[in-house]
Amino acid sequence: MRSSYTNLTRTFSSYLYILPPVVIILVFIIIPIFYAIDLSFYNVHLIKPRIKFIGLRNYLYLFRNSTFWEIFYNSIRWIGFGVLGTLLIGLGLGLFLNLEFRFNSLVRGLIFIPWIMPEVCVAFAWRWMLNSEMGVINEILKRLNLISNYVAWLAEPRMVLYVCLFVAIWRIYPFIALMILATLHGIPKELYEAGAIDGANFWQRFCYLTFPQLRYALTIGALLTVIWLMNSFTTVFIMTEGGPLHYSEILPVLIYKTAFQSYRLSRAAAISMINFTLLLIFSLIYLWVFRKQWRGS
């Protein structure tokens, strides 16, 4: 009897330990998600508080709206080119930092500065450096005779999205490089010694020895980059606020502007549900890949 009481007390204590994180997840994640889902089926305006159930009308409006699809296409380009650029730069930098050279530790510390900087500071700094009248980027390019006149980097419709994307990549790539570097340090040197004995050249060693060992790091890095870029509100909003027109606007910025500038909370909730669905898909893929790697499959 006493043994049963002791086991029951231990079981209760175990559940008590996990109660705080469960409450936090319930209050700050689960309940807001269900509230946003419910809100997306109503017509709620912040200035004109009239609550009316309209079903899927918010979603139908978005799917028929050309501006929404333009912004959605911007988001797809933002994610696609962002992931590609981040992985290529991170991979190249990780391979470079894996080399033994003088001041290697100093170079590593300097390269990781963008990652540890707050995103707000990064966005403001690049916004001033890219200023069309007194930005240091234009001044440097003009002194190098690469441009004849100052360029309005954040006002040119054809390039503004990619300029903002460059800043986002500049901040994220050190983390990917760190993942690559950590993975490279974990590769046994005996593999390269065996490859050298078999007569494999540098390119063959990279393709058949190094790259297969990096596939999980690259996959996880790609999925994390997708998640970060899909939530990248601060960089775009501080630098351009989605302008000019909608050329640099992505879904997180559209959600904010719909909710707090147009005051259409229900429509913003519908957009957030679309963005959340995409995030959920990539998050589940990330968890599947991470679990597969953890099991050593």
C-alpha cells in the first residue's frame, strides 16, 4: 500500500514538473492559434466594431485579389532565393573557415557579428548605408567607378526586394556557416586519408566524402532558413515598409498593415492562417528530418 502511494506521488510530481511549460504553450500558442482561426471567419473591424459571421468570405476575397497574389509571389521569391543564397554563402564560408590559416579564430569572430546583432539594428544600419543621397554604399561604388550616379536601392521596383533579401541573408548566413563548420569538424580524418590513398582528387573527396556528411546539416539549415525568412517582418518593414507600392512586401508585412493600418483584423487573421499553414508544413518537415538524423537513419 505504501509502495503504491509512493509511486502515485512520484507520478504526480513528474506531471507537476511539466505543468509550467504546458501552461505556457497552451496560453501563448494553442489558444491564440484557435482564436485566430475563429477570427478569420468573422468580419471584425478595429474602428467599426461590428462582429458578423461571414464564413470563408475573407479567404475568397484574398484568393480573388491580385495584390495578395503579387505579395504571395514576392514571398515565394523571398524564400526561394533567400534559402539558395544563404546555403551557398554558408557552405562556402564554412569550408573556408575549416582551413587552417593565421588569424583563423579572429576571422571566425568577425564573420559571426551579423548573427549576434539585433535585427532592428541591422535593418536601420543598412537602410542608412543604402540611402540614395548620403549612403556609404553609393559613395564607395562611385569612388571605385562602378556607378556614375547614386542609385536609389530602396526605391527601384525591380531590385528593392532583392536588396532587402541581401540584408536578410547577410544576417542569417553566419549561423549556417557555423552549422557547416561544426559538421566538418565531426568528419573523421581517416575518411580523407583513405580517399587520398585510393587516389581521389580534391573534387572527388568533396563530392563523395564531404558533401554526403553535410546533407543533414544543409537540409536542417535550409528548413530553418525558410522558417526565419517567412517570419522576417522587421527587416522589410524597417527598410521599405513593403514599398514602393507592393514590390518588396511579403506576407508578414501584409498581415501587419492589414491589421494595424487598415484595421481589418479578420482579414489579417485569414492571411496569418495562410502564412501559418506554410510555416507548419515546413516545421513538420524540419522535425521529421531532425528526428531521422537523431535516430541515425
